[in-house]
Amino acid sequence: MERKNAWKGYDEAKSAKVDALAKDYMDFLDNGKTERECVDTIVNQIEAAGYRELPELMKEGKKLSAGDKVYAVWMNKAVVMFRIGTKPMTEGLNILGAHIDSPRLDIKQNPLYEDSDFALLDTHYYGGIKKYQWVTLPLALHGVVAKKDGSIVEINIGENEDDPVFFISDLLIHLSAEQMEKKASKVIEGEALDLIFGSRPLAGEEKEAVKAGVMKLLAEQYGIEEEDFLSAELEVVPAGKAREAGLDRSMVLGYGQDDRVCAFTSLAAMLEIGQTERTACCILVDKEEIGSVGATGMQSRFFENTVAEVLNLVGEYSELNVRRCLAASDMLSSDVSAAFDPSYASAFEKKNAAFFGRGMVFNKFTGARGKSGSNDANAEYVAHIRAIMEESGVAFQTAELGKIDVGGGTIAYILALYGMNVIDCGVAVLSMHAPWEATSKADIYETKCGYVAFLEKACL
């Protein structure tokens, strides 16, 4: 059941659409390197498309009807949007769900110190990373500092060409004989991922003069004092913009594509659809990379509470109707899959692997060690999705996330707790969780088209 390469079916007009979508996607990556930045970018786009914020409508006592567009944000790190359908919501929603957090380094609460005439920031890595991949790269600092007076200072240093960048040092090869004998997981220790932040001493200071110098700059440029690190959320990410990759410009290379490629295509699908029978929904959440925990992760009640509020505004609310709505829903857990890499072929089972350029990827199940921790979509739902994609002319493939006993999980199992149909699907990513990941433009386009088809037609 080998799938054809989607590029082979594109004419010049279709190729132009593929390139245009990829350009928009690269802009999305550049503008959303943190969860907060993603939410800001998304809200700007959906408000321009006519979406209104749910709390505002609640205050007005406005009733929702078919065609209305509404959204809600939670703690500036998660967002859910709805386009009301013509059918009652109790007959179910068509849901796209992705996550907007990505592996990175977080600045600790008491991070700044001086050692050997360097000012450094202590970090704690977030999500699954190969620590050795994060040294000697140009790095940027993004995030917010919340001050005691209630004001918020936004930080974005390292993205503009005239900005300074930061880096984590590595031991030179000439002195690294002992280091090179270590296991890959130990070559760079987590506590060694300290960001070099400055090296110029402040004139007139005798003690910790370099630390004093960077604090003086932070005070002058951002109004920040050292104590403000206690209430800061600062993320260290690769500096630089997403780029077209390959001489044929067929790929996108950029940071954070797991899972912002699926967040972007889900958003694009929501903005493209017209009136649907079922209410269309897209939820984009935080914390998936560390287990979907916390108030902004998929395990929180944010989604369920928001569905209840929307049901109330369409005149269908009851506790029983909330349960009926969610149980009757169909969902695509929009998450990436591992692309087959010929350089590491032994990690894959080739006939059940995802390949670049062959379209959106469906994973009937994820997990590892006997499907542990996975949602396993039922056969009837898989058949329903197959029929939708084939009827809509969407290029798709099926895969597992590597060999048995290797894979990982997504948010699918959490939504499945409501009893709804859920299957994982998204874009195949090469070098997943690395500082720079790669995707195929064709897969991005086909995934967006598949999400549109799902929102318009799914109703098992």
C-alpha cells in the first residue's frame, strides 16, 4: 500500500498555493516562538476574521447562532475557537486539537551569576531534548517579566539582525578526550546548559562587575531588577527565522515545528471553512511536551468549561448536554509524526513509516511497549476518515511513530476520555525535537486541506 509523492500531482497553480501557504507558515513560526507569542499571533488573525471573545459575549448576554465565530484564551497560553454550525451542538463537534509548546530551555527563577568574568543564566530544559544539540548555537531570549506593580515587560532579544545573541559553550575538541567517552545522554549535563549572558565588567565595580554590568543594561533597557527574575517566564530558543530548505525549496527548516505546524494548519483550516452543519472547533494548548499537565494543558478543565459556556450561549446548556456534546464529537488530534530518515533507517519499520511529501499522516495509535499510553482509534472511525480524505482528494498516509517499543504519545487519549472518536494525524517531521526541525511543504498543504475536509464532512 505504498503512497505516491504528492508533488507528482501538482500543476503550476497548485504548486503556487503550496508555496504561498508555506510562506504564511514560516511567518507564523517566526512570530510565535513561545506559547504566549503563538496565542497573540492567533488572536490577531482570528479577530481580523470576525471571531469575538467569549467573555465579552457573555457580558453582553448575546446568544450565538449558526455562523457565529467565538474564541476564548486561557492564561495567555491556550486558545480555543468555535464556528457555530447549523446542527445542535449536542449532536457533536468536529474538533482539531494541537499543542503550541515546544522543547526549549527555561530560565530558572534565581538564574544570574558570575563565574570567571562571565555573567551566566542558569536554565532548566523543557520537554524531551538531546542536550548536546543546544550548545554553540546562536540563541534568543523570549518571554515576559511580571513586576510587583502588576506591569508586564515583554522580552525578545536575539531575533533582529542588530540584536545580540546568546550561546552555551562546549569543550574544545583538543581537550575533550574524556568527554567523548561519555554516553550521548551525558556528554552535556542538564546543569551545564547555562547561557553565557555577558563578559564586560561595569566600570568602578570591584565585586561581580560583569553581573553588575548586565543588570545595569537590563535596568536601563527594560526596567528590570534582579528580584524580577522570580516572577519571569523567559524561554531560550534558537535565534533566527524559519527558512526554505533544499535547492528545490521543497522543505521548511525552523524551530518549534512540533507541534506548531499542526497548530498553524488547524488555524488555517478554521479560517478557510464556510458554514458547516456541525460546529467546528479548534483547541490549541500548552504543556503537551511535559505530559499535558497544569492549568493550560489538555488535562485541565479549560476546554470542557468553555464548551459549557458556548452551549449556554446557543441555548442548549445542561450538565447532561455538555456530556452528550463531547461524547458525540469527532476529533483529529493534530500532532506531528516522525518522518522516515534514511540515515537512521534502523529506528523505523519502513512499511509503517511516514515519508516526506506523501501527505498528511494518520497514526491509528501511538504509545510504546504494547501501545501503553495511547489512544487507539476504532476501525469504523478510521474508515470514515479514509472516505472523507479520498472523496476530498487529500493525499494521506498511515504510520507508526518508529518501531515497536520506541514511540511516544499525544493529547489524543485525554479527549478520548469523553468517549469521542479520536485519531492522531498531522505532518511528518524530520529531526523532531532538535533545535531546527524540517517539514515538507507538500505535507503542510495536504494537512491543511485534510483538516478543512474533516471540519466540513466528519459526522460518524
